[in-house]
Amino acid sequence: MPRLNVARAVTHMKRLLGGPTPLAVAPSPDGRWLASSSAAIDWDANTQRESLRLRPVGGGRGRTLSGLVNIRDLRWTPDGRRLCFLARARRGGPLCLFRWTPRAARPMRLALKGKEVAAYAFGPRGETYYVAAPTPESAPAATVHYPREAPEGELRRLGGGRIGAIAANAAGLRVSADGRRLAWLGRPSPHEEGLFATEVRVTDLRTGKATPVGTPRWGVSACAFSPTHPDRLAVVARRIPGVYPSIADLFLLEGGRCRNLSRRHDVMTDGPLDWNADGTRLRLFVYRGVNRDLVEFDLAGRMKTLAEGFIASAGYTGSAPSHAIAATPETPPRLLDLAHPEPASDYGCRPQRVFRWEYDGRALCGVLALPRGKPPHPLVLYVHGGPLSPVNNAATRIEHIQPLAAAGLAVFVPAFRGTMGFGQEFIRANVGDLAFGPWRDMESGVDALIRAGLADARRLAVMGVSYGGYMALFIPTQSRRFRAAVAINSIYDLAADAGTTHRGPFAAVYLRAFPWEAPAEYLRQCAAGHVRRLATPTLLLHGEADTNTPFGNARLAAYALRNLRREFRFKSYAGEGHAISRPQNRLDVIREAVEWLDAHLRPDCR
């Protein structure tokens, strides 16, 4: 059998991420102009470059803006004359509000001395409101205060004065149709128990007074006032006790009443929210299987699909979606004109498809990427993060899956219990069972691939990032069938991780207890409790500045493996956080992984 091709994996990754990769799209209300942002990696300069393009929809010369970073929140003013967006003029600089008219060569920047613009919104007559937030401190990201400090910003009107105090991290700003109120999202508490909660607050724009609305202890991700009824507010929120994990529903708040518009569909909804002009329908996204579809709800709760696929961003001309950034299990994200779909193309990707099987009375599925050649192939079980994450080409680290497939490996990304997109019961099926139940789902998928003749039972490996890294360490303690493991930014000891991560009570939500209340259960549900059985050769890769799954996890795992005299390799990346982001480091992760897998999946290894 041929060896894995490291050079091909690196070349494939460079080509895929060399871009440009589309990020967001915003057509003007009159349909004449199209704004879109994208990113491309400059491998020689070891950096990612962003750009913003503004061009006529019907064809003609456009304008391209480069040199900015963190470009986001692309929106046109209500009259369609100006494009607004947030961006930084330089890395580490303040977040500023920019306004760009299609005929101008460059946008105008609104900069605030000592502050930055955290969010903005338009009023019904085109007035602009924004949050002036303190410039982020240069203190280490891991600094923790108790009680947690909630920085305060200011709500201001462009060209006017200060309206009132507002949370510096306020998000989702929307103004009512009468221009009197502004809804926004904020944290209900600076304490640990409120980590996953976000509530809706409404500020009176005449007095500056802010009032919470809706149900306390929600996890709200989007809100929007009706364009015809000033007191009608739609929100996307999780509200099951514990907030996370659960699906997010679409709620309608009006006159002190709260109606769930999406409950009967049992789908995971997601913002942003947009009303049509007459206030009778709402547009948003829903996770269904491997898709993130664009849908529409009427006020009776009936749902209509507008566009299918894994849609990252959508833009509207009038009330109809006209453009989208979408992916499928077969293709990476690309910018689509929905009125003129592109012909089918593989966009340089290795073949991928949705693989389906049944286990324990459930119909399960996952994304499978295949290499060249005839099966059965050496297989990498790639565990997605979260675990409350979707499964799709666009959402499951294409930068790992595709290069691994190019190197000669089949890569399987299963949707195990706890994965979003498969209903409320499935998303909460791992509460109280963070490791064993998901592993049984994954193992059944691997067995189904072997039975189908696609995977070589003698050449199996496991790999993942974050929760996926946690499982990449845990699974080899439960099974000897894997000949190699690659754990990236992983969790080794749940109790130790709980005391150092910025996620706070993440494990407590799933295990329904804090470490001091159930120390034995914390050990049972992680690799640390079974490490004597971890005999699989293991590669540990970790960012030293990671505050999500802190660096200490990898150090503890390496300490145990070294003293147990197991075969392992440990490599850290200085200055890297939970997402290893510097281009050359991203390449190095793939290089290290493929070399490790090649060394241990050869037929003559054992």
C-alpha cells in the first residue's frame, strides 16, 4: 500500500485557503450594488488578508478595498445610498464604523478617541445609533475577576449626543419602527452561572433607560423589531433550564405575551433575523441535518424553505434573497447569485458525501471525504468540536479534512449525539453522558464504513480539535482498534480544565454537577480517569495561549504519557489560542498530523 503524501496535503491546503474565501454578502436594497467581503492567506507573508468589494450587480467596474481587518456587519442605509460596516484599520487598532458610497474611492471612517464602535443600528429615518465601547485592555486573556467585571459603554447617536449607558459588549442592536426604542443583547449577570445566558434589553431612546424583556435566563442570539408594529419583537433564543445545550427557537414578544413560532418544527434556528416589508414574515436560518438552510416563518409558525445548503450569509433585494455564501458536503463556501446558479463543480476538493447508517434505533449520518484509489482506505475518525456544533464541509475544519483526504486518507466526520441539526432530543442526548454515548455512535459509524468496504479495519486513526481533541484522547482508552491519535487543543482532565478555562461551567452543564460534587464522575468521563489504558501512539498539538481548553491540558496529558512510557509527541505553538491561526502554524499542524499518521498507519507498523 502507498504511503501518505505529506507534500500533497500541504499543497492542497495552500490552494484551498489561498482564497479568496467569501465571508459575507450584502446587496443594496434597490439591487443595483453588491458588497461582499472575503479573505485569502498570503503564505509568504504568513498572514491572512481581508478585502471588501463593491460592484454593480449588472456588471461593470467595481471597487476593492484592502488593508482592513476584522471586516463585519455589512449593512446598507435604509435609503440604499451608503454601505456601512465595522473594521479595524490595523491589527490591534480600535474597531471603527465606516461609511462608503458606491461612487467614492474609499470609505469614510468614524473613529472615537480612546473607544471603539462595538455595534451599530439604523433608525427608521436613517439615523445611526452605535455603542462606544472602551478599547480592549492589553491584559492577558486568561485574567479572571470575581465577580466578573462587566465593562460599560455608551449608547450614542451619530451626529448627536450620548443617550445612556449600555454594556460594552452589547450586540444585535435593532430600532423599533417608531424610532423610540432600541433592542439589544446583553449578559444578565457577570457571574459564572450566567456564562451561557444572554437576555434581550430595550432602551428608551428618549430617556436612556434600559429594561429587560422576555424570559429571564434566556440564551438569545438575535432580535428584530417588526417594521409595522413597534411593540412586536422577534427573538432567537434557547430557554430550556441550563440554556446550553438545547435548540434555539424563534419567539415573538408582544404585549407581554411570548409565542414560540418554531417549536412544532423541532429545528435549531439561528440569526440574523430579518422581517419582510409588511411585517408578516421572518427570515432566518435553521440547522437541519448537514444543512444550514435559509427559511421563512409566518406569524402562524408555518415554515418555508428559501435556499438550501450550508449557508453562511444571505443578502436580499426587496423581500427576496438574491445572493448567498453557501457550501454543500461536496463544495467549499462560495458566493452564489441565487437567480443564476453556478454549474456543478468540485472546486478543487476531494470527493465528499453524506454517509448514513443506523444505530440504537436512530438514523445517523456523517460527512465522508475520500482519497484517490480503490477502497478500502485507511480511515481517520475526525471528531468535530463543540460538541454542540454542526457537521458540514464548511463547519468541520475543511483545512484538516481536505488535506488529509489529499494525502491518501478517508476522513469521516460523524454527527453523534449532541450534534446540532437533528432536534431537541438528539442535541441533549449527551447530557449526563459526555463521552461514552457519543463514542458508541461514532464506533457504530466506523463499523458501518468497514462493512460497506470503504474503510480498512487494520488502519484506523482518531483525530479532533477542542471537544474533538478531548475524544481523541478518551477513545483510545476505550478501544485498542486505533493505531494513532491526533489531539489538538484538547481536554485531558475535565476537573482541571473546569478550573482554568474561560468557559466556566461547561462540564458542569453536561455532567449536572461541579467537580467537587462528583469528582469520580469527572474522572470517569475523561482520558485522565483511564489513562493507564491509553496505549495508542498519540500526537499532542496545542496553542500556548489557549484559554478555552487551556495549555495545561496538553501538559498534563504529556506528563502522564511520559511516565507511563507510552509513545507520544508533544508540540506547542507560542502565542496561539484555541484556533491556531497563523498560516505557517496551520500548515505545520497538517504536516505534523500527516507525518504522524503515515508513521503509524503503514501496513508494516505492527
